[in-house]
Amino acid sequence: MQTTAQRFHSREPGAANTAQYAHLVFNTLDQDRSGLLSFEEFVTGLSILSRGSLEEKLRWTFSLYDINGDGCITKEEMTEIVTAIYDLMGKIVEPLLEEDVVLQKVERLFQKMDLNRDGVVTLDEFLDCCLHDDGISRSMGVFDSNF
């Protein structure tokens, strides 16, 4: 797996890179860590994102950020996800995104979420921050579905 710095320097300017984000979403959906996505795992994830409560969606998002599944989000994990999201958005977000922009964004998020300043964000800290942030709550609504 490439490091964040390698991905910044190897991507084409303005090009969207979907591979890393797709890999991370797949791992989040693959609840039994089998390397295969069952229909049940797919439907469960889709159901949470389209019809779940705000807290269910936030729990799913936490599991996306908690790459190694240890129950905490580290700055490295958050950097990996934020980088993958910027790569996914390509030139729409930032034509010449520099690595330090991502690191600054992660630092701001950690300042906001790491309530006890222990260097990791727990599920409780994540939920507490996100449930009390109107911007985050509204952004989770993009997954809502009426079907």
C-alpha cells in the first residue's frame, strides 16, 4: 500500500483516484473480513447508509475511519481517509492539493474530536462531536433515500 506522500506525488493533477476510497469502503462493508463481500453485507451497509438513523450512519462512518478496527481513529488513519476522499474528488475540490493541506485538516478535526487529548478518537468522542455539529449532521443526510 502506498503512503500518503507517495499517493500525493504519483497522482495526475486534477484526476480523480477512486481506487483507495473504494478499497476502504469495501473493507468497511466486509464485516467478517473474509476479503469477499456477501450480498447480506452489501445490503446491510446500503441499508444503513440509505435508511439508517443519524447515529447508525455515524457508526458506519467511524468504522470507515477506524481502518484497523481497534476501536480508535488515529491521525494516520484519518489522514488515510481524508487523502482518499480528496483523491476521489479530484480537481473538483482542489486542483493542486498539497499534502500539508490534508495534514492541517486532520489536525483541525483532531482538535475538535479528541476531547481528552490522548491522541486517538474513540467512538464516543466521534459520536459526541458529530451529533452536536449541525454541518456534519446535515452532510450525513446526503445518503438518505426514499425508496
